[in-house]
Amino acid sequence: MKMNEWIGLTGGFLAGAAAAAFFVASLWWTTVRLPASRQPWLLLGGSALLRMAVVLGVLGVLARSGDWRILVAAAMGFALIRTVGVCTIAQRDSSFQLASAQTLPAEKLRPRSKP
């Protein structure tokens, strides 16, 4: 690989990581403010549209390079930072719990039979 290719791949990775950092941070911001929101549907929908627009915009700019490897590097950066970000928030914020961390007694998991 040439040096220019490495720079392109590194730039793609960093762009994907930055998009993921924005995605996770804005998702956390939304979930913290959602319970106190007077119009939660507007906050949730607007935030989702903004997050998608930013991530798709970054991927669109990277796709214009014409090199699929840059998109793969961006996807790797996105996946890494999203995973690390979600795990970090889950450890630091006690109000944020992953679904797998919530355990229910077996009685609550079984459907009730009709008498």
C-alpha cells in the first residue's frame, strides 16, 4: 500500500469514529432529557433524524472517494467507538442500564395461563 492509501484509510477510520462519537453523545443527551420533555415524540424524532443525517452525510462524503476500503475503515471506526461509548456510559451512569443487565425473576417471564 502506498502512503496516500494509508492516509485515506486512517482518515476514513477517524471520520467513522467521529460520527460514532457524535451519534452516541447525542443519543445519551436525548435519553437524559426525554423524561422531562414536554413533547418527547418531537425530541426523539428530531434527534433521530439529526443523528442519521450526520452519519449518512459522513458516509456520503467518504463514498465520493470511490474507494470501498475507506468505507470499511469508517465502519470499523464507527463500530469501535459506538461499542466503547455505550459500554462507558453504561458503567458511569447508573440510570443507564443495558437490557442484558436487567434480570427478571422467572415467574415474570412466563406468560400467565388463563384459568
